[in-house]
Amino acid sequence: MLGLGGGVSVEAPAPALTLHRAPAVGPGVSAALRGLPAGVRTGLLVVDLTSGGPLDTLAPDTPLIPASVTKLVTAAGVLADRGGAGGWWSTELTVPAAQVGRARVDSVTLRGSGDPTLEATRGPYSVRALAAQAYARGLRQVQRVRVADQVLEAGAWAGEPIDVPMTGLRLAGWHDRPPATAAQAHRALGAVLISELRRAGVKVASEDVGSVPVTPPPAAPPRTDDAGTPLPPDVLIPVARRPEQGIASVRSASPAVVLAATLRPSDNLRAEELLATLARRPAAPGRSEDALSRERAALRRAHVDLSGVVLHDGSGLDRRNRLTPRALVGLLRAQYDVPYPVPGTAGLPPALYAARHTAFAELLPQAGTGESVPAHDGRGGTLAGRLVGSGLDVRAKTGTLPGVSALAGYVTARSGHVLAFAVIMNGPEDTPILTLRAVQDDLVRALAATH
């Protein structure tokens, strides 16, 4: 398939995991699980990605609360949407199509992908870079600026665990202090655009910031031949039918950058912002339901078994989410089997995970790096202090809520084979989380030693 946003063609993913008379857990895993407190429901599935066979299984089809392991689904959806780690988001300035090339225009509109990586002033992916382009292309005077941020229905995220409005344009600088309302975000974006246009040398007559309603994409007029038989529409849409046309455009870095900054520290706000990028629709404001539907569609295309899967958010804070170990391992296997051939992109190492160009594994926390807990954005992320000194190569996503602990990812076994594993533990809300994590660490050690 060909991904959006400059993606690359990738091979078809493996078919869904199907276990026939699957084995139960081995002695090592069984010994680890004996450390579980009473009342903890556990689902587990381990698959050898080298041979393709299942290894250990315990209630793999049980839907359980996954907590932040949900972010694996969000990341997979974003990669599918952007065409992998080699894709990008874009932001542009448009003017009325009939005024393209003029020094003076009625309006300039800021349009974007809703991603959380657009800078106000820093770097090539910024409003400042857009304004400089517009000036270089002859723009000198604007009556007013507009912000096309109504592509998302901001209220659709109200009442969620992270009650922050999701808007069709966002700035990276908002991460620590996001606008409290969509109106505040609208004004802030407009103020930045006005300031940067003026800094570049473009006069802006009005301080007002206009809005742009969502409209269907422009369509070419119908065509017929001399006999009246319909013909395919013209590739070029006449200027009169184009309400706006671009005069400046900037492209983001690889989505791998922000995905790593989301998965490693388990950043909940970034996860919800990334989910919102999947909600855009052609002719109506997008809602959270649209984003979740696109996530499920991406999983289906990857042949992930969605039986029992329920998705309510992108971060995993919502306790109504349900995932199964089978679905998670299916996702992990699909990502392992889809190479994104972009070694060195966005800080990824030249030899991507297990020499398979598996960028997805490189985005995950890596166990045992020993970084301090505040340094969650480092390579180790939320696994930095776990399995220290084990010598194991473990790349996995953690998940934690009261009474819930989960771990899903990859480990290289003693045989050299890569194992995909998912373990989800749900107990009473007062269940000691550190005990659950210790059991998971013992389980991973057993898997690596046994296989």
C-alpha cells in the first residue's frame, strides 16, 4: 500500500495470529506468575517472530484494561496514516486563488495537519518559515489572517480524561501549557501568524483572526465528448473553482520523532494530540470517533484480530478501553514485518531493530538503561529502571493504572530469536503495582532464558 504524507510502499503484513492447540505457559513463566497477588486476572501471549510459532499462552483472548499500552495502537495508527517513519505532516499558507501572485491579498489562511510538532518561530517547520516563504514569493500586504482550525470538532473531546480541546492546528510550545479552550487556541495561532508575517516584512491591516468553515474539496467541472458521453474530470481544477491556493508550505520531521517522545515517557497529552490527527474528514469537522474508527481500520488492514477490542482514547487513561494479548501481539508482529527503509531518519540508529529496519521497536522504551526516573524522555523511558543488569534487549511499552499493569513489546531470546509478547494484569485497584511489575520482569527473564 502507499502511505499518505510521502510514505513508502510496504509489503503486505502477515495474516492474523491463529493458535491451534496452543501450548500453555512453560515452567519458567509459570514460576514467575506464581508471584501474582490474589485476584489478579492475567492475559499472556508470546510468539517467536523468527519461526512464527506461539510459545506461551494464558487467556490470550481475554479483553482487559490495557492502560498506556493503548499508545501502541495510537502509534501504529499514526504510522499507517503517515506512511511510516519516512512520512511527514505539513502546514501551509493559502490565499484566494484569484489573488495568487499579487503583492496585496484579502486574506492569508493558516492550514495544517493538526500535529503537535509545528513550532512558532524555531526551525524549518514553523510559522516563521512560512511567513518568510510568503514574503520571498512577493506577498507584501494582507487585509486579515485566518486560521483553518475548524477541521476538528473541538468539543468532541470534552469530558475525556485529558480535557484539552483538540484543534486542527497546534503549536509544539503548547505542550506544557495548552490553551484551555478552542477559542484561546484560535486567537493564539492568529497572533503568532500576524507577528511572523510582520516580522518577515508583510503588512497586516487587521488584528482580527478569521475562521474558515469546513468545505468539500474543490472539484473539476464535468466533461463530455462531442457525443455527450461523460469523460473523466480534468486533472487541473480551474482557478475559478479553487477557493484557496497555497503560497507557502513547510514539512515536519519524521513522525518517529514525536512518537518516540510519546511512547518512551508515556506522554498522555501527546498521545491524544496524535490521535486527533487521525480524525480529519474531507467535508465535516472530525470527531474522536472518526479517529478511533481509522485506528481500527488500520489494525484490520494489518490483519490484527479485533475480537474483544474496545477503544475510547489514544492515551489509555480511559478505563473503558479493552485490548487482548492476541491483538497486541498481532500489532507487534505486523510492525515487525513491515520494514520502513529509512535508516538514520529522525535519530534512529543506522541498523534498525534486529537488522529488519523495524523502526517501531526503536520508538519504544528500552529496559535497563539506568537513566534516572525524571529522564523519562531518554532512551529507556519508563523501562529505564527495570531489568537493569539483565543484559537483555527488551523494547516494550508499559501500562499503569490503579490495579492495572501491562507490558507489551519485543525481547531477544537466548536463541537469538526475537519474541513478541504481551501481558496484561487487572486486579483490585489497591493491588501493589510494583509487585505486578516484578512479576512481569521475572516473566521476561524466563522467556529470554527458555527460548
